[in-house]
Amino acid sequence: MRREHLHDVNLPGPHNLVQATLDNGMQLLIYESWASETVVLDAYVPGGIWAEPPDKAGLAYITAGMLRRGAAGRTFDQINEMVESVGASFGFECGRHILAFDGKSLAEDFPLVCRLLADALQDPLFAADQFEQLKAAVINRIRERDNNPRSVAHRLFREHLYPAGHPYHRSLIGYIETVSGLGRDEAEDYYRRAFTPQGGWVVVCGAIQPAQAIDLLAETVGQWQVHDVRVPDAVPRGPDLPAEKVVVHQLLPGKSQNDIVIGWPGIYRRHPDYFPLLVCNAILGSFGLGGRLGQRVREEQGLAYYAYSSFSVNRGTGTWYAVAGVNPKNVQTALSSILEEITRIRHEPVTDEELADVKANLTGSLPLRLESHAGIAGNLLTMAWYELGLDFLLRYAQEVNAVGKEDVLRVAQTYLHPERYVLAVAGPEYVEASS
């Protein structure tokens, strides 16, 4: 095991973080804080849906969920009783590239949380009754999703932006037809061939000395060993910008609102355009009550129940999109206003006031995100997983403030295209614009 102690500063950074690498390949990042008597653990290890066949969509998600439902001879109910008796928590979740797990407890109970996490990773039961219960719960969740216009619009957008077969194309939780046929043995097999500690990161933040945390993790999650799991080195390329606009509508009878998602391919997390895009998106549709989009479409025109823009990033190319929830009679008017704002930010430099306000908001909100141990751990895990550098939080304000009006204009022109996009609409019938 290698250890490296870094120096002292106020924000988490190279001067007050402790790093270590466990024998199973997991890397540790420890931040000691006595702001409360709690300890938080957040972790990502390679896993996710990369090894999941498209016709088995939802398998990785259910497999991750099964890790919490019995391990090392203890039933789901017994584990719940142990955790609840000390007011702790822990769990597992699956992403596109990751198996995520987390735990939180008082410092005195942190060894118990680490032991339960280790047992789940090393010796899950995959009990047949728990598998059927979880599968039924996931199917119910899918039904709820597929009856929610907002969720349907986001799903349609992703499915029509990314090509079939791309891991970002399909739903993480799957579909009725794919989940219904899954078996317990398939989940247990997926656990053995798709999750690995090699290349993973574990972040611990809270009332614990770094040396104690490292020793504890080495004795617990550090004992999880996996062989012959080969994680892909690269994410499939794409998506490409559509050659023309793509419009898809799913009718949901009985709904009174249409939810719309209109968007484009974006960037991956380590892309040099990340901070210009962050600032541009804030001005366009996230600052305050939704930036320019919220101000115009919701506040001034009264066309939408909500309107904003956002972007997603990952190890592969993410998305940049605008969304709105509108009355069916207002769909086309709202879309026209959104596209006009897209055109405007592509052609006109943002104002000095807008730029200053957004920068102040982005930099000023960072300390708020670091007020709790959970907030610190989450930010450190993102920093570590995407290899942003241990000084990322120290550089954050500098990176934001370095963005100029010409940078905002450039990323808008590069990624936002008012004539080439994917538009997904879900809800009742509405009058489509003539082509």
C-alpha cells in the first residue's frame, strides 16, 4: 500500500488531502473534518452498463440493487435492522460507467458501515425472493416513468440523439420488456463479470483520522478482489450532430401538459470547453429562475410552467438541452421563443452585467456545496473520478472568472444549432409547426 500525505490549506486540495492506494487497486482520498461527528464515504468503481446487452437493459441496475439486499449470511431485514439501530445508511447504484456506493454514520459506527459495504461487495446473497421483489419494484418504477411526460421526453431525447448500441442510448433502469425476462442467475453473473475495484476511487470525509480511515478500508473494502474483468478503455464515439432537426412525439392520453426537451451533443467532462459552457448555460437557462429562457418563456410570456437549460457530462460526450413544461396550445410558441434565445446567444455577446452576475453566483455557490461532509465527499469524488487534479476546488473560481464574452459566444456557436437538433415532446396532442 502506498501513502502520500499532502499539505495544509483551507479548501480541500493538495495540502490537506491524504491519498492511498489499496492492494486491490482502489484509490483512496481522505479529508479529515470535525465540523460534525459524522463520517461520509462516497465511491465509484468501474462497472455500469458497459457489459450489459441492449436486450437486457436494466440488468446492471438491478444487479447493483441486489448488493444491498443480503450479504455474508445476513438477510435484507437483518442488515436493515443493524443499520437503522445506529442511524447509519449505505447503498449501491449503477451508472453508465460506474458502480457507485456510499455510506454515512456517526464516527463511532463507521467501522460497521465499512464492514457491511465490504460484505456486500464480496459476498452478496442474491436471494431469489429479494430478486423478485426488486424486479417488481423496478417494473413499477418503469411504468411510472413511462406515464410521466417529463420523464418520457428525456428518455425519447436520449434515445434519438445517441445511436442504438451506444451505452448512453438506453435507459439505466431498462424497459418493461427487457426487465421482465431477467433472472436471478443473470444478475449474479453480471456482478462477477462487470464490477471491479481496479481503477476505482473511495472518498472519506469527516471525523476520522486519515491513518485510521486507511487502515479500516484496507481491512474491509480493500479485501474485495476481482479477476478477469476487462473494462473498455474508451467510450464509443458520438453522438453526431443531427444532419437536420429530428422531432419525436409520444402521446400520453389523459395528460394536461406537454413536456419538451430540445438539445444537442455536448462535451465530455474533461473537455477544455467545460467552464465556458458552464457559464454560457447559466446565462442561457440556469441562473436565477432559469436564465434567459426562464425569464422570457415563463416570466414574461407566461408560456411555461418551467423553462430552463442544462447539460450533462460524463467520460463520453454528454448533452446540452433546453426543457419546458407547457400547455398543449403553447408548445409551438414556446419552442419558437426557445430557439430565438438560442439564436440570440449565438450571435450577440452577453452583457457585462450578465457575465458578472453568473460568475459571482457560480463562484459564490461553491462554499455552500462544501458546507456538509456529504457535499465535500461528493465534490472530491467527482474531482478524483474525472482526474481533474487535486487542486481543482482551489482553481475553480479562477477557471470560472477566466471565461470571457468571446468564450461564451464561441461555445454557443459550436454546440447550439437552431436548425439541427433533437426535439422530444411527450403529453397530449398538440399542433405541430408546418414544415
